[in-house]
Amino acid sequence: MAGALPQFHAPPLRGSMGVAAALRRLLAGSGWRAVQVGASAYRIERAPQTARRPATPEAREPAEAIVPGPPLTPDIVVTGQKRALLLQDVAMSVSIVPLDGQVSSRFATSSRDLSLSVEGLAVTNLGPGRNRQFIRGVADSPFNGPSQSTVAVQLDEVRITFDAPDPDIRLVDMERVEILKGPQGPLYGSGALGGIYHMVSRKPDLTATSGSMRIISEAVEHGSPGAGGEAVLNLPLVADSLAVRGVGYVTRSGGWIDNLGRNRNANVTQSSGGRLAARWQPDPDWTIDLSGVVQNMNSKDSQYVTASDETVHRNARVPEPTDNDFKSAAATIQGRIGAFDLLATTSYVDHRVGYQLDSSDASEQFGLRGQSTYRDDRKYTILNHELRLSPAGSSLWLAGLSFMQARSHNEASMSSAMTTVAVESLDRKITEFAAFGELTMPLIAAVKATAGARLFRSIAEDEAVEQAGGSSDRIVKTFLSPSLAVSWTPGKRSILYLRYARGLRPGGLAPLGQSVSRRFDSDELGTFDLGIRHTLPGSSLSLGASLFHTSWSHIQSDYLLPNGLISTRNAGKGRIYGIETTAEWRPLTGVTLSAGGSYLHARLVSTEAGLEVDDRRLPIAPDATGRLAAQYDFALGSWATSLSAQANYVGRSRLTFDENLDREMGNYTTASLAAFLRRNRVTIGARIDNLLDVKGDSFAFGNPFSIARAPQYTPLRPRTFTLSLARTW
């Protein structure tokens, strides 16, 4: 700056923000402003006299506090560690998928679509509303039984899954998705053995009215057309203090599986939903957020075939629809009390999943004859309260208390002609009380250690037993989940880290009515992770790599009973080791090249009885993956144009380590192309997925009642063309 340094007290900074926003807040009401004079340089100068205001805490930010300059490449901020951290300070393996706030930048994606951009993330393909996520080979089973998930799905501060399948919240108006890899027990508790899938939504803007709309159409080769639309509206109600933001969407995804003799393109999926958020900032130090989410997803039929993965048809006796309805509500208050930042959040999730299957092949085992239909209706609820405390303006430590209650209600029946029999019943309640914390300590120059721990008590009980006239069935246990990381950051562009963390899932109860043992024990998992991230000077080349080793004892695994129902048992001890690499290079202006790959060696090394096994590969996760992508941004006349291409290889994987169902899948390569043209507020987009119309088995499972009698395959979605037209204001 020119002249003497100004003398005034700046307000404290809290939260994640860019350089421009931070300077604007620091200089608010001071009579000074920051003028951007370079890509990362600012000059502090006096603001015009007409804009001067008293330097009081109540003073509002002057409109001219920042003079616009060239766009900056913002620092990458990670919030999955329950506080805002710069990516270069995060001593663990993490992948960030930015979702540009402009509606024109990309199509709304599902979690399965997003997995193509993230090394280590695998998503099953049973069908919309029934899929499961796995990270780095921490995969126990393809079946949706009573065991808790190995990946915790988060939406902002809300944990939205416990033992339910992935609700697959549409990524409309999301800021980014963070995938934290490795056990996250110290901060998230049980059910985070593999990691965290964390969606970060765009928050209401207190200063400006804005909105966007987009219409989408698609054509599936060998299938039916699809269409959809989405809209976003941000509306300040009280300037700089209160605003609301709403998101709405509806889509119809074309089907491509033909049921011979009955109907074509049977697996059409319809989705509709929305989010509504309100933000109130009564003063600069306090923020209150309220939010709600609703999404309904209905698939008219399943998407497996029985002939081969080269076909898209099967002989089906009855339709097999799925209904997935999700609702959640959350309230979060955060602010400063003295020298501390406080955050308190409460959330509630109501998630209902229902599906129908052809159970004719198992009719006799349930006393029925001929054609029968199996109906499964599940209701999952999660009530969560959390209180967190950290030092104001610092991320050196975090402490918190948590209470969670997850309930699962499951009723399953089988019908044939005029007869209906109940075959399963589960009314399980899991209650967890926890205290947790994490502390970062400097050791020597550029070296620091981060230690975390979570002490929690879990109570599992099945109220269906009491309702059936039996005595209460409860499992009560107390656990400690620790973590320790040592990192070396020689500069702002590099970090080398070694992390060890443990996670676990408490034992539980299988559905009432099963003849097998209903209890399964807790499983525990520990992972060593050695990683590096480095960006060369000039930010033209970024590299990352990670080596990891996981030991997993008493693996909880959902498995198939002879009658086609699903139960849970402890399968044994597993061992996983692997490597992941990523690279991004900007060789020329407007050109971005990226690549990534992973290799996994995941095995069940012994059964629960201690017997050694020769080759019992852990299920679902592919042994190798590869990704290549290129993007070119340029001006085409008055249009800002972006062209991109991506290729993905998905290696071989197994359905399950059950010898009778150990079927192979994967081993295919797909490609996609996309183009976006933007002028003023209008954007035209086009995309081709599965460019070469590759055939392959993406998931070797569809119906548990008939899978033992004949092979099953889930063919890849055929070549799909998508067009979109978007408008912002």
C-alpha cells in the first residue's frame, strides 16, 4: 500500500472464503478498501469519502470494498473434517469434485456418475434407490441386508444414511462433493470404515437475487427418450441479514431393458425433488441455517438380464419396481462466544424404500405354489444432535458431543394367488452417545501431528421381538476410535503425510423369523495411509499419490440364505493394500489434462473360524481402475466454449466371497464427450455417454430369489445423447 499503514481494529475472521471476501470483511467500515492489481496481489488504499463509515462492529461492508480484477483460482477448502481446512493442510487422502455454481457447467449427476471422477469410490448398480457405496475396497456385500453401511453419506451437517442404501440425492446446485478416504471414526463414529461421501450445497446469498433454469432431453440407444428440468432461486428477504434459496427438479430417465412378451424399455426411472434453505445472520458473528430436502425416486422395473451382458432383454413374469422416498430437515447455529467458535446442529431423516421382486423360484420354501411376488417395505429414520467447539479463527483443535438414534423398520411378505405370508420383520433401534475431539500440534519446523479420538457407547435393540411376545434383545458396547497423522508441509504447495486411523461398526441383529443366528458381532478396521500431494510452481502441474494398508477383523457381511432372504454374519478377517495416483496438467492456456488410477489387493485371508482361504477376494470393488480426461476452454466468436472428453477403465471384481455365488464382473472401458457454449446468460450443452456403446457387466446381481439358479448380469447403460438449454439471471 502507499503511505503509512492504517490503524484500526479488524473484526475476527471465521469460516472459509476467498482472498477478496476476507479482505472485504477485514476492511469493512474502516474507510479503506482493497484494489486487486494482479492475479494474487492487492493494494490497500483509502476508500472515497462518500463511502466512509465509522469503524464500529455494527458498520456494514461498503459496496466498494473490493474493486473487481482478474478472476482468481481460489484455494480449495475442505469441510469434511467438521471445520474449514485448506486442502494443503489436510493430512489424509481426500478427493474434491467441484460442481461449478453456474448451472451451465455440467449436468446434474448421480453418485454413480460422480464415481467416474474419483479414484477409490465404487458404487453398485442394482438400480436407482438400491445402490451401495464403497471406498478403497472396504466392501462387505452387494446385498442390502441389516448391516450398517461402510460409507457415511453426509449432506452439509446432516448424516443421511446409517444402514439404508444410498438415497442418491441429485447434485443440483451443489458446490462440491468431498470424498474422505479411510476410516473416519474419530469424527463420525460408527459406519465410516471406508470413508465419507460429503455433499456441500450452495448456501443462500444474503446480498443478491439470482436464479437459473435448465431443461434437459436425452435419447438412449436401444431405449426410450428422457427429459427433465431444474430451477434455482436465491432471494434475499432482509438485505445482508436474511435470505432463502430454493432448488427444484424433475427428471424422467429413459429405460433400455426389454421384458420379452410384456413391455419394452421397462426400467424407466422418474425422480422429483427439491431443497429449501434459509440463512439468517443477525450479526457478523452468528449464522442460523435451516434446510429441508425432499426427493422421490421411482423405477418401474429392475435392470438385470439373464442371457448375457451383451443383451438388454430378459423373460420376466412380473414387474420389479422400486420406490425410494427421502426427506430430511436440519437446523444449524454457529457463532462466536468469547475466544471460541460454537456450532450446534440438529437433524432428522425419514427415508423409505420399497421394492417388489419375482419370488416364484422360491415359492415352495415358504409354503406357496406357482408364481409369487415378494414385497419389502423399509423405513429408516435418523435423529442426530451435535455440539462442537473450536478456537476462534483457528483449526488447531476441535471438541464435540454427539447423540444419534437410528431406527430401521422392515416388513417383508410373499404373495401367491390368494395367499400372503409374512417372511421377515425387523424394528431395530440404535442409540449412540459420543464425545470426540481432534488436536493438531507442531513438532518441528514444517512438521505437525494431528491426533483424534471418539469415545462412544452404542445400544442396539430389536423392538419387533417384544412386539412378538419375547423378551427385549439388546446389545450394549462401548468403543474408542483413535487416529494419528504426522505431516510435513515444506511449502504451501506440498504435503507429505502418514496417517493411521481405526473405525468400527457395532454388532447387530438380523430380521426376526430367520432360522439362522440373529446376532452378529462388531467388526473393526485399521488403516495406514502414506500420501503426498504436490503442485509445481506456476500451478501448471499437480500430482498426488497414496499407499495404504488395511486390516479388517470380524467382517460383517450380508449374505444370501438358501431361501433367497438376506441375513448377516461375521465372515472373517480381511486384508487390503493398494495404491492411488492422480495428476492434473495445464500445458497451455485453456487446456487441462488429468489422469488417475488405482490398484487394490483385497482378500478375505481367513474365515471367522480361523480357516485359511486361498483366493477369497472381497466383493464389488474392482482390482484396478484408470481415468484419462481432457478439457479445452476457448472463445468461438462471441461464445465461451468448453470441450471435454473422458475415458474410464473399470477392472475385474467379484460379486461376493460366497463360493456358490462368486461371479465375475467389470473389465470394460467407457468414454464420453461433452461440449458447452455460453454467451451472456444462455448456455447450450451436449453430451454423449458410453460413446462407443460398450457392452459389459456392471453388476452381476439383480434378483436374490433366482440368482442361484441362473447367471444374472447388469448391462452398461447404452450410448446416451443428452442436450440441455440453460438460462441464468
